Amino acid sequence: MKRILFVVLMLFVAGLACSSQGEPGDDVTDAPAIPDMPDTSEPVTVEPPGEQAATELPTEPALTPTAEALTNAGWQPIVGELGGLPMVYVPAGCFLMGSTEEQIAAAMEACPELYSGAPFACDASGYQAEGPQREVCLDAFWIGQTEITNSQYAACVDAGACAPPADRTYFDNPEYADHPAVQIAWPDAVSYAAWIGGSLPTEAQWEYAARGPDGWVYPWGDTFEKDRLNYCDVNCDVYFWVDATYDDGYALTAPVGTYPNGASWVGALDVSGNAWEWVSSIFKDYPYDAADGREDSNAAGDHVLRGGAFDLSYLDVRSAFRYRLPSEGVCRGYGFRVAAAADAVAGP
Ligand SMILES: [Ca+2]
Ligand SMILES: [Ca+2]
């Protein structure tokens, strides 16, 4: 029942502002941080065996040299290209997908203030969908450096492989050529991704590219920083959660890559905010399991959008936040980026 209420709430907001909830507030610096990964970066010292021990050691070393442990700060972004699209490489690894119980509780505690004045009440279920947290390990892949832009999407439309956006107001305006393509339904995002030779990222791939092995709350760290994204700032045209304290320069979408200091650990831009991003996954409860049908492209059900948009507050541009919509849903903030297999992209 709570989930139904939350969906009703979100649909209400979507009707108001396409995709929104929340209001500005204090940042979430006090949100519990995900526990650090074990620090295995220190060199392992193996004492040379004494004469007595030498005969007892196995002929193969027990510890083989390994690369330095993967960390967000330690990874150097690699940019490749897929059909003209800049892609960034995401190395194989593991991370904790979803939010901790403490983080979900913190989101719920912040919610009433965020919604202050809004004609609905906070409900836990939208945030509860971020749990339970569980480790997910992924093979390497590539993900788009940016959201797909209007000019990029237009090439697919011109080729007859993609349907034009539901509302062409910005799509047809040359001034928006480098803005994310929006008003895109899930099947059309899938069509574009296939046309370019990739796919939509899974929900797990998207979140890993956003948060990294360190599991940061935002692409740049655990603290909301207003100068790193296009969110619901003073220019925002929703009514209850505008952050009147900051001007990010845009009421609607911004050109992709406007905030290079908002890059995630792999170098993906505008992961947080600007346009929502469809992922391949059907919305199902956590823990995430790619084998439970949610990655079946023919399965019925709502699909997931990630990252929040220009009309969302700090709470809902967190990398763990999950938004669900019927696949045919279109609105001014719904776009996407593509992913590709590790061997599908020409590297540098
Ligand atoms: Ca903005
Ligand atoms: Ca985005």
C-alpha cells in the first residue's frame, strides 16, 4: 500500500513537473557513509623464508602480485568511442548496490522538510526500494560519457531507426543540439542503443559507473555539492523544492558536459541530474539479481530511471535513488545514455 501511495505521489509530481520530488535542504553530509572497502593497497610483505622453512613452502608463491586495489580515486578514466559517441571504460569490480538501512532512514527523516508545503505526505516506500544493500560484481563494460544528445538522437531518427521524441520542441531547436534528448520512451532508448551498437546499461551497471567501488552517495563523493550538477536550483520551475540559494545556470536541461567537476570515478558526466536516464532493468525489489527476469527485454513491467533531473532536489539525485515508470512514459526530463560490452568499443 505504501508503495502504491508513493507511486501515486510520484505520478502526481510527474504531472506537475514531469519528474520531481523533494525540495532543497541541508545537504546530506550526515548521511552514513557506506563502509570503506578493505584497504588492500598496502604492499604485502612476505618475509623471506628461513632455511628450515624453505623446504616447507609450496613451489608456487601463495601470494601473487596483484594490481593495486580498485578505488574511486585510484582509477584513471579511459575514453573510447562507439559510433562517434564518447564512451568511458568501467573496469570489472564489485560494489555495494543500494543504500544501507541508515541511509534510507536518513532520507526518510529529510523527506518532510523537503516536501514542506507540498500537497502530499512523505512515504517511505520510494526510499525503501533502495534496500537491502548487497554486493554486486560486474564484468568490465563501457558506458556513455554523457547522456545522448538531441543531435546524436537525430542521426538515428534520420536513419529511420528511432522514433522522434514525443514532444519535439527542443529536439527541433538547434540551440538544444547538445542538450540531452528528452521526451524519449524506454523502447525508443533501446532502439537507439541497438542502432549505435550498444545497449542500455543495467541498473547495476549504471549505479556502479556512478558510485564506484567506494560506493559514494553522489558521483563525486558522499556530500551534495551544488556546483557539480544541473538540479532544481533557483531557476527551477517547480513549486515546493526549489533551492533558492544557488544558481546552476539552467531552468531546464543543460548542454551535456557542462559540469566537468561532477564526473563520476570513471569520467561519466551528468550522471547526477540534468536528464533522467532509462536503464535496461524492469523495476523489481532488491536485492538486485540479473537472473530473476528483470533483465528480460521482453518482460512486462515498469522500467527504472536513474540519476534525477534538472527539476529534482539533492535527495533524489543520489546515485542509489530508483525511479520507476511505465515503459511508454515520456516527459521533459526523461533521457538516457548507452552502454556497451568491453570488446565493443575502440579504446584510445
Ligand atoms: Ca538547474
Ligand atoms: Ca543524468
